[in-house]
Amino acid sequence: MNDLLGTVDWSRAQFALTAMYHWLFVPLTIGLSVIVAIMETLYVRTGNERWKGITKFWMTLFGINFACGVATGLILEFEFGTNWSNYSWFVGDIFGAPLAIEGILAFFMEATFVAVMFFGWKKVSKGMHLAATWLTALGVSLSALWILIANAWMQYPVGMEFDPAQMRNVMSDFWAVALSPVAINKFFHAVFSGWTLAGVFVIGVSSWLLLRKRNVEAARSSLQVGTWVGLAGILLTFFTGHGSAVEVSRVQPMKLAAMEGLYDGSVGQDIVAFGILNSEEKRAEGDPMLFSIDIPHGLSYLIYGDGDHFVPGINDLIQGRSITADGDTVYGLSYYDKKVIGAQAQEALRQYDEARKAGDTEAMAFAAQQVKENFQYFGYAYLADPAAAVPPVGMTFYAFHIMVFAGGYLLLLFLVLIFVCYRKPAVLEHPWLCIVGILSIAVVWVCSQAGWVLAEVGRQPWVIQDLMPTGVAISGIPASSVKLTFWIFSAIFTGLLIAEMSIMLRFIASASKKDIQSSNN
């Protein structure tokens, strides 16, 4: 048992390590591909060679980051087979189908058109090259789409049925999986956040050039494009983020409660604008917040559009408690009820297996029907107690609020830069504004990583919501093996990140020695 727990913990740590390193590259790839396409469009429309040079400069930075993203992404997909084989079997073709489509369609598009984008400047027409650049950007987004569809299914499993004969899930409705509202919101939220991150990246690099008084005109032009793309990205990120929160309240209410550190919900529930959680012991005693600034009725209005709606907390969800519009307390399925239902599904599955071995088709049909009727809470039978159904509240709460505060800062940054670009352009070269632009690169990456932590940590203990907890999904390998590969991957990924940053910084520094507006660079 101790080795099993070690395997679970180390497997989770290894997957988190790989995912977080991968997510350093993905949003920049998504956003920078769009910015490069916009810059090349300006070159084609105006015929100005200055825009061609600027496009090539940012295209090179995109290429460096793109290569690192592919390397970490491939390792991430292999880990499903090496560390999470029980999960890979249990999900059948449902999880594999989007990943296969991503590999066949999106990677094909990226591999084909990225080659034309980088090496086709003098080999194809301007229009063809521009089309290749936009198709590369589309391919990058499509790659994210299918991965996020797979991830969304884990958080909201739809379009499938459990087949007792195979002991795994099979897809029954591809479009229910692909067009799940959770998947759609997750995809657009990720893409628009990528626009935001890339916009800030372009602003930061441009600010460095302005601070050094190098390639000033190119830096100004790049900063304007980055600011507009970033502003569009952050506004749309807020919009899709709201949609994601609404979906979370519907399909993962425990995650929503953890996001707000909410243990006992109420009608007209406030939202925590800023807060510090109490110790875990005091939270269990009914005093969750050490300090908080709340917006009255904010959470009820945000989620339901009704300031007097009831929002359940962690204890409410465990007890199955709700409050009606008339103020009456009612009870639905509690944690214990779901655990009983899950145990019934698992017992029916055992009976099915015994009937199959005995060749009793009638008993098999009856047991299969029992599995189907109770499968919705199949995973609860694996949980030891109610606390096991609650995600890490502290990490979920702080990740959410860091993301929101950082997002608010970025919105303010874009608005200020839009004003300065068109009303006070000389201020763009002010040292303090340049330093703010450079430091904002760190802020946007913290914001991006916090969002990913929120999405994945907030759904614990589930690897598939309500159906399979993390501890059941792992491979039967010793913890020592996972620990070894964890440290190997840590060294490889850190080295890869250092190499990428070194190459990028060296290339950016070269911009202080030559004119990046020249189309011959």
C-alpha cells in the first residue's frame, strides 16, 4: 500500500511537472502564431518591406518556442501509457480519438505549412506564403482544440457508455464529446489566453528594445500590434472565463466551492474579492477565512445571474443540502448516497463477471442493466471518506485568485498602452513604462500557470469526474521507477527551458546590433 501511494504521488508529480513545462510553451505558440500572421498581413496589404522584416523577427521567436512545445507535448502523451495505463484502458477509444485526430490533422497542418512559412519566402507568392502563415496559426489552434476536448471529457464525461464485457467505456456519441459545452468554453478560454500571453510577450520584448533605443520604429509597431491582440485576448478571456465558471458550477460544483474557499453556502452568496484562508483545522471548525474582502451577492450573480440564488459550499455538497428560493432546506444525494450507488455499480460489475464465467446470459443482462443504472457515481466507491472527495482547497483558492488579480492587472496594462500609443506616443520610451512592460512578461506567465493549476488541481480527486479517482488510474509500476524518471524529466525540461530562453535572449539581443526592419535579415 505504501508503494502504491508513492506511485500515485510520484506519478501525479511527474505529470504535473510535464504539463506545467509544456504549458510554458503552448500559449505563446498559439498567440504568437496569430500575431505573426497579422504582421505578415500588414506587409502584404501595404507592400512595406519594414513589416516583412518585423514579421521575420517574431516568426523566428515563434519557431524557437514551437520546437520546445512539440518536444514536451510528445512526452506528455506518452505518460498516459507509461504511468496511467489503468486510465488509458478504462477510457477506451474516447480519450484516444481526439488525440489521434490532433496527431493526424493538426500536426499534419502544422508540419506542412510551418515549413512553407519559414522557408518559402522566395519560393512561393506573397499570397501563398500568407495563407501558409495563417494555416499554421489555424493548425496550432486545432491542435489545442483536440487536446482540450480530451481534457474536457475527463472533467465532464459525456457521449459514452460503459461496456461490462470490455470493462471499459466506449464512445456512443462523438459529437457530444467534441461539442461539449465544457470543451468549447475550455478551448476558447485557452486560445484567447494565448493571445493575451503572446501580446504581453511582444510588449515586453518591444519595451526592451525601446529601453535600449534600438529598432525604435519596429518596436513601436510591434508593441501596437501586441497591445491590440492582447487587449482582444484579455477581454475574450474574461468572457470565456465566466462561461467556464458557469459550467464548473454545473458539472464540478466542488471545484467552484474550493475556488472560493466556500464551506457553507447561502442564498445570495458573496464572492471573495481578496482573502486569506484560515488553517485547515479552523476551516474544519467552520471558520474558513482569516481575512477577506467580499462583494455582496457576487457569486450568486456571477454564476446564476440572480443575486439571491443559493450556491452550495463544500459541506453542502457532501451532505446533499440545498436551499430553495423560499428559504426551505432540502436534501438531494449526499456523498454517502453516491458512495452507496457507486458500490452497487461495482458489485453489479462483479456479478456480471461471475455470470459471464458461468455462461448465465440472463444474469449477465440483469447485472449489466444494474451497472448502467448506477454507473454515474461509479468512482465514489473507491473513496475512503468525505474528505477524499474535496480538492486541495488552499491551492485551488489561491490559484483562482492569483489568476483573476493578474488578469485584472493585464487588462489595465493594455488599456494604458492603447492610450499611450495614440495619445502620448513619446511616453512609450519612458524607462519606467518600458520596465513595467518587461516585468509584465512574468506576470502573464504566472497568470497562465495559475489557470492551469486551477483547472487540474480543482478537479481532484478525479481523473475522470465521479467515475475514476486518481489512485485507481495509475500503472502497476514501482514508485522508485517513477521517482527516477521524475528527476530525469526535471533535468531535461529545465535544460530545455534554459536552452530556449538562452537562444531567445541571444536572438533578441542581436536586434540591438542590426536593423530588424530589413527584409534581408
